[in-house]
Amino acid sequence: MHRQIRKKLLNLATGVAVVAAAVVMFLPAAQAAPGTATSNVNVRSGPGTGYAVVDTLRRGQQVDVQRCQGSWCYVVKPGADGWVSASYLSANGRPVNPRDPGISFGFTIGGPGGPQISIGVGNQAQPPRPGPRPPVVSRDEVCFYDRTQFRGDSFCMSRGESIRDLRRWTDRISSLENRGRLNVQVCSQTNFRSCRNYTTSASSLGDFDDYIASIRIR
């Protein structure tokens, strides 16, 4: 009798060890967490505004958050992946604390090697909010649209930012929204050549419509 009980306990302990090993083995895949862009925001090659803009997110776009570092999170999505400021992300329909964004996504922030995952029952998915909403442009940024009247695909830039070569956005911009009356220089050639300045919003860019290759904000 005692021998049978000991055998059952040994089998149970072995099963627990196998499950634990599987969790550790597949932990990197479990690090992704759903997130939503709360506004138009740039996607950058690194965790900070000093890194190059590689793509943009539109308000309401869904992403997979892989990890967070400081106040930035690395997201995976259709198109170029990269880093997004946590101030422009929500987790399960809730605002993200930009000082500690990893907790909102179920991560414990670690060092440069990546975060540790926090496994628990507290990160339950919430129903998505109904209906798309128009982008909210802050007074500290300028947003650019591929259609007139501030419509269509868009991306945003902040004061002090510049893009020497718009690449896939070259000759696509048709309107710009500039609520903070920043000094916006749009140029028909790369490296800021053949330029025009705007200090207000422009629902149509006239002869610069679909004719912009570089931008800087001052």
C-alpha cells in the first residue's frame, strides 16, 4: 500500500516538473500582449525620440506588445515593427502608466536582455470599445494625411523632429494638422531642399499636394 502511494506521489511530482519545464521553454512566446494605439504615433527604431521613425500607428490600431523598456514598448504589427511611447498605448482598454508600462501588459520590466513575464489571472481581456474615433492631435505635434481635409492614412511628428527622406510617404501627403502653430517645413526634395513653411493647419497643400519628400518641425 505504502509503495503504491509513494509511486503515485512520484508520478504527480514528475508531472508538475514537466509542466513547469514547458512553461519555461515556451515563455518567450508568451511575452506578447495585446495593445491599442490611443492616438496617431510614430514607430521608432529604438526606445526614444532620438531614433529614426520607421512607421506610424493610427488611433485604434491593434498591436502585439513584446516588451517594454523605460517608458517605451516594442510592438509587432503589419508593416515595420519598432518602439512606441507607452503614453500612446492602452492595455485591454485601459490607460498605460508610462512610468511602468510593463505591468499593464503583464511584464515585469528587466534589463536590456528583456523583461520577465508575470503570470497571473489579473490581466483579463476587456471587450473592445465600439466604433472608430477620429485622431486627437495634441498641440505639441503635427499630423500629416494622405488625403485633403485631414483624412486617410496619417503619421505625426513633434517639435524638433525631422525626416530627411520620407521613403514610402514620399509624394503622398495632401494635408497637415498643426494645432500648436509650430513651424513646419515641408520640402519637395529629400534633405530639406525646395521647401515651404507652415505655421497653421492646411486642409490642402496646393501645388505641394502629393509632392513632399522631407519634413522638419521647429
